[in-house]
Amino acid sequence: MTLDFLNSSTPEASGIMTKRKVSLRPPVGLPENTPPRCHLAQLPLEILAEILLNTASPRDALAVSRCSKYFCATFVNNPSTSYIWKRLRRKFIAVPDPTPNFTESSYAAFLFDDPKCEICGKKFRGSYWSFALRLYVCGNLQTLQNHNDCRMTWVKDHCVKIHTTYTDLRYRELLRSIPRMESGQYSHEYVFRTRDWDATKDAFNKAGLEGPHALALFQAEVARKAKAIDKIQENASQLSTWRLLHDGEAAVVKKANDAFALATATREGWTYWDMKISYTFSTLLRCKNTSLERLTDLDIEIVRPALEAEMVDVKEARGRRRTEEEYTKARTAVEKCYKRLSDSDTVIPPLEDFRKFNSVQLVLKLTTATKMLDNNQLEKTVQQELDQWVESARESLGAILGFPGWKNASSSKLHVAERVNARFLCIKCKETCGTSLWDDPSLTFRQACSHACPQLKRKNRSKTVWRPDNFIADTHAISGLNQVVSASGVDASSKLAIEELRSQSSRIVCRACAVPIVIRFDDVARHSRRHEQTRFEVVSKADAQSILGDHPYTGNTTHRLRYGLSHAKIDRDKKIFACRHCARPAAPSENEDKRTAGDKSTAPDNSAPRSDIGPSNAPADSPMDDTPATEVDPPEPTDWTDSSANPSRDNSGSNETPDVTATPVPKKQRPVPSADKRLLRQQRREKAKMESRFTFNGLRSHVKASDAADQKQAVEKIFLDSYSAYKQFAFGHDDLEPVSKTFTNSRNGWGASIVDAMTTMSIMGQDDLFEEAVNFASKIDFSISHTSDNASVFETSIRYLGGLLSAFELSGQKHPVLVQKAQEVADKMSHAWSLGNVIPYGFVDFNSNQPVNKTSNIAEAGTLTLEWSTLSKYTGNDTYRRLAEDSVRHIIGLPPPLPGLAAQGLDPNTGNFVGAYVTWGGGSDSYFEYLIKYPRLSNINDNVFADTWATAVDTSMRVLARTSTVGNHLYLADQQDDGTIRHISSHLACFHAGNWLMGGKMMNNQTIVDFALKLADACWNTYESTLTGIGMEAFGFFSSDGNFTGATPTSNDLAFYAQHGFFLYPGSEYYLMRPEVLESNFYAWRVTGDTKYLDRAASAVNSFNKWLKAPAGFAGIWNVNKADSGFIDDMESFWFAETLKYLYLTFDDPCHISLDEWVFNTEAHPFMAPPAKAAYGSG
């Protein structure tokens, strides 16, 4: 249903299919979805009564009476049918008669309803703990932290014990007028509810103060209540006795039924536990135990067909599971064998081809063969097949080099394909640039044999077969290697050739470079790609040393700096490296003055013995070199085009590539700039580029750590393990309770975890799970709430509305049903504006379409613009955008307590602030977040949003920013209503660093960026300072201006602060699986490319795996600074949507979900953004 004021455009104009209105009256033909007729309701009352009288207990009649209005009117509070309740009550272990205030039906509900515990709020099977007090309390542990059960908690906090002898004489006459716990439990004292005792005492004292007449009236009322209480207490005592009899009989029946089940399973040849957990038998057993009836053979015969079918299914499933486990063990054994062969420097095919060997296929099919492989009994057979495969590969790759059918009788000479100057290129990787522009595409024989194209998706790798025609000769690399081999006088066919050439690494010089470069032999193939014509020489050690000067050559410098290995991080940050190409002008070598006069057709004399492979020179592609050319600024992505059609270019990263064919200019005519001046010039160019258009390009000049792929896989495993547990125990519900292995519905029962996880599934490439989630989402019924809770407009928008629309975009817009469902839930939420208010009410009753009138906050009212404007884009109905945007504009227009910083509280009725509390934490956080994200997503021309955000940031830096007296950590404090600075912050507030990084880049404001990075460091300090390496919900700190936090820190808190610069705020020591610190860490990594942020993310992954693994999935913990604090029994849906997504993207390719192209909502659902403007805000 859509509100009339939303219908500014028709469904046809929106391009989205909508549900047609249907009549509530079923058609004459009775379609398939018409509910079946209830035959029980058609029976005469006499027969129906006879049926109920033959049931086991009043609980059965109670269940029937609640099935429909007809049954309710027939059996509840109907004097003509009360005899049914009486006879059932007397039949079921002689339940005592009720007191006069009960009807028979209400008495049955009183005794047999499943209650909710007053302490923990959970339903449990049982009866009143105290019938007189109407007290429902379960015996479950509240938390693993305090080891108190609910009954102990009630006795400690909610009752008062009054001794009948020692109590004040004034109050003794009051004792019998207050409901008390049955005497069978506490004989020497009365146990009252604290509230009842306090209320009675207060009324007595008040009556005494008002005078004798009031006191007399009160005493008369006490006497009247005492008579009624006596009857209640008598009935409660009888019920306590009945409960003991009932519980005893229940235990006997349960034990007998379990014994019967065991005997039946043994007689039938079934596995006992398989039968007991089957749906059919477990339902039967539960019903019998509840009704205190014993199982009989007749009961088994009635359910035998269904039970036998389930037992067969269980047996078949166990067989399939056993087969799958054996297959998994076999694959593991094969992978271990493959790794063992690979580590022994054996030439070996890719793993998928290795699995196709006959001996390996035998292992995968036979369990005994797996054991033989583990015991190396098949090693000889595998080696024979491997030798045959390698010989075939030699012949094929030799033919590619131009030597078909090449054979040699000598065992001391290498095959032509295995020689040091043999190099190959993979055609597929060449066409797609490989996995990284840093990778050397040139392959030796061993590398070519084991090569598997890394850019292939996992599901396609098993279908890909290694074929020699996927390779071509790398003629460019071969030409350079031939020159080195010829100049060194080494026999390329010798098995010792590679060691001899490596021993001459410090003497190999490239003369084709503008400045002679000394390189290693292992870098010759890669370096040769810098030049159209290669010219390598092997010089004496003295000549090589004269070229190197005071800077000796060390190999792998670029690799170490590029991948951020720990011992090179400090050096890399210093940026003290110079380019060997530009360090000094080229010194002309002998016979070179004519050859470098600009004639590109003149090639050096590269005569070589016949051991060379392929032509001396050939046009080459332009991959990158491994020599440290320009360490500060790595290259742009490689252009894989033929150099015969494109001029040669240096991929060292220098913007000014020297032309190797240009005529050298004397040194006096061409002054060489110093490394510092070149760096300054580079910075000017980068600044000019930034001024023209901002971009999140920190990672364009950095490469992720070498273990990023492993960490990404670790995050994906956490996601899959968490979601697998959710699917097993809670699928279709909102959240998993990972300790209880059940579910909870805190978001209206629409499957919040599924919708929240959809976008992460898409980003991770989990296509099967994503399609399953789309199928589920397409069937969600948003017309009602599936729980008794009202729907939060804020939570529903960021989770359901945002998740559905983002999934629609991430899937390439191929699931229009997601937009349809998004519109359905938005139409229901739009009732939050239905009373003519500009500020939406925070909650809506979906069952009555009425808003809930209570105070809201700026986060609830101001965090809708991204989702609702995106819905307008895809439906064509601009009303959605206007509703959300007008709310924010109204808040911006209110007089704030501080410039740009709106107060937290907000009244939708008046549209005014409630109080003047200012914070970047919960209740305010996402309002400030969307102030800068909405302009980026919409490119709106009105600068009011970005300007308000900039003002809020400026005020925060001037007024709220505080530095801790220990550690000098930079925090943002809160300001109370009276203007007092409160020195606290929170996990929720730690989003600000990432938000400021985004806004600072958008506004080209480096001051904000630098400030944000300090905030990110301070928030990360709350992680690395705790025992678990995980941050807490809230924390306090002290600064030079004061230490008011709103709480009194203990001596332990002060000691912790003295060491770490903050303390865990009392009562907020827990971790709720929140993402904000890791969210800011993700932005800091994307903006700066500093690998310390990768290390931090990796540390979080390790901490999660160590401390958050629950019995099912993952869970939060009660205290992040204790090893045994216990789990919080709730796996939040934002664990899937935010925490794991930000971690995964931290280790992922920065071009995937680039911050230049996507904007995340506050639940981390990304929306496609248009090309960015040059800058945002008025400046």
C-alpha cells in the first residue's frame, strides 16, 4: 500500500513492477492460496466437547480455544462449556480448585501458559516460581560473567525478607495484607516483592500523617485485603504441592518414554539418537512428555511410515557425508603430495592437471589409495606419470622455441627448453596483464610447467587444462639473455650455467639505459623490456664498481619496499631513494658515439654462439622491471601493446623517460636536477592534479602487503563460518544466538542477517549464497511486523532499504524485485511523516500504519538521504528523496548549541531540539556522516550539506578536540547540556576518522585529513591496548582541561589509564561486533596506502579468530580485557554487513569497490556514485 501523498508518479513511470490491489473477498473459484476449511469447527458442540474431554490435560483445550475467534467464543468464559475445563482439570493430576477471581479458562491459562522470565525476558517451559506473587523466574544463568541465575538475581535485587518476630511493631499488621511467597519455601520469614512492601509502608506512613480518620480507613482496607490474601495464599500453597506432584510425575514419564524409545530403536535396528531427533518422533515424544502420557506401540505404528522415511533419509545423508569426508581427505592428501613435490624443486604441472593423473584419480576414488599415498607407497607410480608429463612438456615447449623434435644423447646437457636463456610468455596472462603490474610475465621452463593463470576465477580453474599452445617464446627476454650468456662465455647447455651466471651478477651492465645500470642476472629478462634494442655487457669488477660509485647494488630493493616487509617499512617512509637512471648522465662507452646518434634502426652487434635461443632481438611488450628505478613513485598500469606500434617507454615510474636513441647532451648544457628537486617537481604535479579533481588515490602509489591475499581469505572464512552457523540455526530470522544455538528477532523478523549479508556476499563473489538471499528477500512480507515490536525507521532504512537497493546495484541491476521490495518497506515507513510533521517519528507500527509518538534524535531523523534518494532514482518518485532531504534541511536550520553541531535529542512533534547534548557518538553519529556523503552521492548543487559538515568539523577541532595527558592521544569529547566537556568517546564515535578522511579529500583540505589520521590512531589504541586486541563499547580519558567523564573510575581504571591513555568506561567493557574502528582503518588505508593499516586489520582478524569463536559462529564478548568474560549471545547482522566487509575490502584490490566510484551508507551498503565534482562545499 502506498500513501496518497507519495503518489507523485505512476508505477508505470517508475519502471518497477508493483503489486496490484486485490479484493479481500475470495473469488468464486477458490484459488489455491485460499485457506482450507476448518472441519473441527463444523462439528456439533456435543461431539467437539466429547473430543476435548478425551484429551490429556487443560493445556490441549487451551490450545484449541486459541485457534480462532469461534473457538474462543465457544470455550472461553462460556458457562455452558465450563464443565469441560473442570473435568480436564480434575483428570490431570487433580489440579486444586481455583479462587473465585478465576474463571476455568483463565485458570488453565494461569497454570499452563509458557511464561516469560521477569529477569532475562526469555520464554521458558515451566510454571510460576511463586503462585501467590505471580512470579515467573527461570533458573538459567544470566551471563557467564557473574555466574548468577535469574532466581538468585530476583532474590538479591527484587525482594525483601521480613522476619515475623523482629520486624517493626508498626508494620506487623501490614504483613498479612501483602502477597508473599508460599510458606513451604520460607517458613521462618515472609518474602515480599520489594515494590509491594515499599508501597504498603509508604501508604501506611502517609495515612498516619494525614490524621486518625485516614489511618482508620487505611486499616480497614488492610483488613479487607488480608482476608483476600489468605484465600490466595491457601490456593498458592495447594498449587505448590500440586506442582511438586506434577514435576515428579513428569520426570517419571520422561524417563519411561526415553527407555521405550531406546527399546524401540534397538528392536527396529535404528540408531537411537537418529530416531530421537527426527522430526516425527521428536514431535510425538515432546507431546507425550508435555501431556504426561506414556508412549505405546500403537503410537509408533501410527507414525511408522513417516518415521521410517525419515530414518532412511538420515542414513542416506550420513552415507553422503561420509563419502564427502573421504573425498575431502583424499584431496587433502593429494595437495600435500603436490606441495611435497613442489618444495623439492621438481618440475611439476599445475595442481588441477596433477589431479588428472591416473594414480591421483585412483586416490580420489578409493579410501585405501589415500592411505597408500600418505605412506608414500604410490610415490613411484606418481613419479613415473610425472616424468612422462614433463618429457611431453619439454618436447612441446622446445618446439615453441623453434626446436621441434630436439634430442640429445648426453645426460650432462640440458634440454633446449630448460636452459638459462629459454623464456616463455603465457598468451592469456599477456592479454590480461596478469594479476599485478609488478609481476614479471617471463617464465622459465619450470615456471611455465606449473603456471596457472591467476586471473581465472576459482570455479573456472578446474575446467582449465594446461596446454603448451598457451605459451609463446619470450623473444625479447631471450635476446637479452643470449647477450649475457655470450659475453660471459658460459655454456647455456650446462647444468651449472645458472650458478656461473649468478656469480657474475655484479658485473652485468645494461648499456641501453641512458645511464649504465648494473643488474643481477635474474633481472636481465625483466630489465630487457625497458628497451626496444637490448645491449648487455659483462665488465670487470673494477668497471662495475666505478659505475656503482658509493652506492653498491643490492638486489630486491624494489620488492622489499613495494611489499612493505617489516624491516623495510621505516626505510620506505623516509623516501630517501634516488633513481639510478637519473643519478648522473650517461658516460659514452667505446664505439658508442655514432651508434647513439638517433638512428633507431641501428642495432648493436649481438653475435652469439648457436646455444642462443631465438632471434637476437624482437619487439617486446612492456612489462615492468625489478630493478629499483624510482622507489618513491611506482609505475602506472602496463600497456600490453606491441612496442613495434608504440614508442618505448620506461616503466620505472619516472614521468620523464629518457629516450635511449636520443643524442646525449653534454653535462654543461643539461644540468641534472637533484633527487630532492625531482621529488618537489613531482609533488607539484600531484598537487595540480588534486586541485583539478580529488581522488582516493593513496593506493595508486603503494602495493599491498604480500600476505594480503591470505588475510582476505581468512576474512572470507570468518564470514562463511558465521553465515553457515546462521543458516543452520536461525535462517529466516533476524539474528543468530551463537551460544544458545537458536535465533532472535530484534528487527521485526524479516531476516535482517540475510539482507544485511547480501552486499558482502556479492563483493566476496559468493554467487550461490547471493542468489539464495535474493530469493529469500523477494518473498519478505513487509506489510506487517512479524514480531510485537514497532519498526525503527532508521534501522529499517539502513538495513533493509539500503541493503536491497545496494544489492540491486551490485548485481548489475538484474533483480528488479529488490527495488520492488525496497519500495514496499519504504511505503510502510512513510507513515512516519503521516501527521504532517517534517521530522519523521522514529518508529512506526507496521500492523496499524501509525507512527509512535516519542522523542527521536538527529541520527534517526538525519540518516535517510542516501537510501531514500536512491529509491527515488529507481522508482521515479521524487517524494522519497524530498521526505528525507527536508528532514535534514530542517535540522540544519535549527539554532545549534555549537556552530554546525546539532544537539542530539529531537522532538518530531515540535521539530525542535531536546536538550543541548553534543556528541559524535550514538544518537548523532550518522547524521554528521550523511552530511558529507549525501553531496558525494547526489552531486547536489546546494552546498548547505557540505558546508554544515565542514563547520561541524571545524568546531569539533576547536572546541571538542582533547589530547590525553598520557600518550598524547587525540580524542573528540562530548559536551553536556550545560556546556560541560565530558571526556568520553565510544566505538560508535570512532567512525569519525574515516568520515573526516573522506570529507577532507573531497574538500582538498589536508588539515582535516591529518587530523583524521590522528583520530584513527587514537581509536586503534583502544584495540591494541586490551588483552584481547579488541576495542570496547565506550572509554574515558583525561586531558589538561579536566577529567570529568560522568563516572568515577576505580583504582584499576586509573592504573590502566596511566599505561594506555584511556580507561574502559564502567559498564561498557563489552564488544558488540561493531565495525567503526575498522571502518576508519579501511579509509586510512585507501587514502594513504600506509601498510600499518594492513597490519592493524590483520591483527583484528587474528583477535576475532582467537576470542570471538562461539559454539556456533562468532559472538561478542562481555569484557575485552578479560580472557574468560564469556560470550554475548547475539551475532549482530551488521557483523556481516559492516565489520567483515570493511576487513575484506582492506585486503582486496583497491580498484574493487573503489571509493572514487561508491559511497557506503552507515550500514556499509555501497551505492554507485556519479563522477566526482572538482570540490565540494563553498570553500
